[in-house]
Amino acid sequence: MIPLLLLRQLRIRTLSRSKKNIVDKVENINGNLLKKEDVDAAVAGSDTVYLLAGLTYNSRIWEQEWPVIMNHTIEACKKHNAKLIFFDNVYMYGHVKGIMTEDTPFSPVSKKGEIRAKIAGKLLAEMKAGNITALIARSADFYGPYASKTSVINMLMISNLLTGKNANWIGNANKKHSLTYTLDAARALVLLSNDENSFLQTWHLPTASPALTGQELVQIAASHIGTTPKLSVLSPLMIRMAGIFNRTIYEVKELLYQNTEEYVFDSSRFEKTFQFQPTGYHEGIKETVQFEKARLMIESS
């Protein structure tokens, strides 16, 4: 997203624990989202703030840190009269039987879902009360460039196939599963930030439709890599057993419903409003394969 903002010749500031500038021409403040004074310093003088934080995938950490981060961000934006864009997920919807839309009620069935519902609810209440100008931008599970360490598709499917391993899928590879392309999400966030009418609302970020199954996705990935579409499915039982020994896998257990049932995300409202055509899965996976191939070559050199 930063390159898109730079093209608009905007002054950009990031807040991170790094003591060095992360991107050329971007000011970086060395700080911590858990410290009120650091968040305040980062927000001061800003017109628009993007809350894009990703925390360690651990419910105990989320429960302790997410409410603090959201409170600090809201208070800083209110103090400095900055607009806020919160990049959110769909955990708060819970087990949806049907299509997820912006009107889907919060009904979390997991600890992480409860936490996401709490922080989103906090922001929505502030918006409704007229205390802050903000919007929520929600994404389905994502894949694509710059998601090598955060996307299951990048990590378990494409990278595995590129290194001669079987692609892995969690749950049921015959159920449809929507995926948001990272570059589409970045473009959409910039579009939202430049449209005053988009604030005080929740938006689903552009996501290709119809959703595909794990079997269909591995076929596409293998075709672009030029390999056999070998797929290993990690069943719920396997996940639960592995979770005994691996904390990250343990944390996935409570959200298995997203992979054992249909997971269909609707972004038609955004697409119609902004005349935006999401990147199709064939093109998105092709570009992701190229990105991951280049990354692996650099790492091995």
C-alpha cells in the first residue's frame, strides 16, 4: 500500500519497533503500539491513520494487547482530528451458513472472534457517537505478494509446490473458500481513504467471485508452476493432535470451522461503488507464484 501512497506524493509515517526507516522516503517512528505516547507521536499531524497491525497468533496475547492498541489509536485520532481506517478480518462473524456481507451480525464462536468483535464494537460505538471519523475495511483470508509469512496459501500451497513438496490444505479441500488478493486490498484501502463518503461505514474489500475450493486452487497453482497438483489435506483430527506439540497449530483449532465448511465472502458493494473488478484467481495465483519464486531465489543465493 505504501508505494501507492507515495505515487500520490503524500508524506507517510510508520510506527514500528524498528529503529531504521522501513521504506525509502517514509518516515519511521521507533515505538510500540502498546505505549500511548508512541501512538500519539505517530498520529500527530496526520490526516489519515491506517491501523494494519498483526499480532502474534495467540489468543492470550490478543486479549491483552488488542484492546489497548485500539484504545490508544482511537484516542490519538480523536485528539489530533485524524481519520482512521481499521483493516479487519471476519472472525467476529463466527460460523456463517451462507454468504458473509457487511450486514452479517457478530456471532463469534472462538476466543479470537470474541476479541475482534470487542475491538470492532468499540470503534463502531465511537463512530456512531460522532467521536471519530473512521471506517472498517474487512478482508477474507488473503494471499498474494508480500504475504509470504502470513498467508496459508503462500506458505502451505505455493511455496511447498515450488520446493517440490505436496501442497497442504486445512480442513476440507472440497469446500469453497474465498481469498482476497493482497494488491487488491492495498488498492482498495487507498480508494477508501480518498472518498469522504466511504467513512462511518464497514466495507468488504474486493475479493474474486465465485470462491474456489482447495482442490481447484492447487490445480491453478500447479499449472503456473509446471508441476503435478499434489495435495495433502490436514484433517481436523490431525490439527488437534499437532496442536498438542505446536502452539501456532493449537491456535488454529478454534477456527477450523472456516475450513471445514463453506467460507464465502461478498464484496459486491465495494465493487459497485468504486467500479472495481477484483483480480481473478488465475491471475492472482500466477502473480503470487512469480513473487514467491523470486523470493525463494533471493533467499537461496
